[in-house]
Amino acid sequence: MESIKLNNGVEMPTVGIGVFTFTPDEAESSVEVALKNGYRLVDTANAYVNERGTGRGIKKSGVAREDIFVSTKLWPTEYVNERAIDETLERLGLDYIDLLFLHQPTGDWKAGYKMLEQAYKDGKIKAIGISNFEGKYLDELLGVCEIVPQVIQVECHPYFTQSETRKITDEKGIKIMCWYPLGHGDKVLVNEPIFAKLAEKYGKTPAQIILKWHNQMGFIVIPGSRNPEHIKENADIFDFKLTDDEMAEIAKLDKGIRYYNGGEAELKQYATWQPEYEK
């Protein structure tokens, strides 16, 4: 599994298993399968309500903790909870978190970010992340933060390549971690002729071609799957390389199309919705 170096020197795997929408038992199973098949990055969140299941999967895998990179996200209602990070660690059953995000740019996110900076200094987290902080939110955060974040997690795929965000993140050395890397399973995207052609050329699936495109763009991907065979396939992208011409052909697909279009009203709802954590 390949890794990249973050702007603080920490090494992070480029492909991981994501558990968005998974039940705790599904998260446990998928994480265990992924880690036993070479994955070393696991991504969850407070709001997914499966951190305990994720932690069980980590333990059942038998892989040493120091060899696993775990990322999770604080939900906005936790930004003013001074015990939020300790409670997150308890749910995961871990002593530290490799990468901790603020999940949404709403609520008292400035207080939340200060909490992440302090946890980073205290060694409870090894890297700081922000999720969905695009445009004005990213600009504002960079104007007030003491420690520049290491990773930003945003929607990103061949139809929406985050070209504007990348102008800032490239300058600051912030790595992009992509959710909906396969376009939320959109068959139109996955079945684009260029991916079918390249899949035949390289003996891969169209999904593997898209994930390889992400890899060569320098992105981190966390495709989720409950299917053991798909989990294995999603990480089997390191034995070939797309040419510059092929990358340029895929770049023509960028249409500025998002699959998720939540606005300010939804952000306000996020500021008050409280997850009911699994016991």
C-alpha cells in the first residue's frame, strides 16, 4: 500500500476503507476484512455511529495498532464538549487518533479547531483535518488557525475535481481526501467510455481505473464496501500506471458536477443534531 507524507512529516496511506452508512456490525466486518487484506487506513466519524464497531474490527484484524492509520471526525455538537476527543478515543478503543477532522463548517467550529490544535500538541492526535471546509470556510479557517491542517476531506471525483480548492491546498501543502470517489456509485460516471477502454487495456475494472486516477492525482481515497471481493479490488491499483495522455483524457470529464448539494440551511441543522452513540 502506498503512502504520502503530510505537511507535518506524518506518513498516511493513500487508499483506505470508509464506513459511511455502515451499521456497527458492518463496520466491524469490513474493517477486519480490509486490514487483513493489506489496507492500513480506516475512516469513520462520530456521526456514522459506528466507531465502536470500527474499533472492534481493528482489534479483530490482528494488525498492530502502530501499523494502522485511523481517521475520524468530530460532529459539530461536539466542538464545545471538552471531553469530545477522549470520548471518541473511548468509543474506538484507542490511545490516539492518527487524523481527527472537524466534520462540518458550522456550530462553534473555531472552538473545535482550537481543541484539535491542543490535542495535536498533547499527542492525542497525530494530524489535523477539516471536512467540507470549502470556499469561504477554508479561507476563514486559514486566517485564524495556529496550525495549518494536514488534510481536507471533500467530495471529489472525475466529474468534480476540486480545481478551485486545489489552488489553496497545493499552496499550503494540505492533502485532499475524497469522499464519493466513485461518484456515489453513479453508473454514468463509472461507465464512461474512457474507463471501459482503460479497464480493458490494463485488465482492471472501471472502478479500479477511477481509483488509480485519484491515486495519480495525489488524492487519498476511502471507498466503502461491504463486499469482501470489492474491498480487495479497490486496493488492487498499484501494479499499473496511467499515461500522461490517459490522465489528460480523464481530465476532460470534469463538469463541475456534485452529487451532494447541501446548503446553508442544512449546515444549520448539523449544528444542533446530536448522534445517539452506540453502546
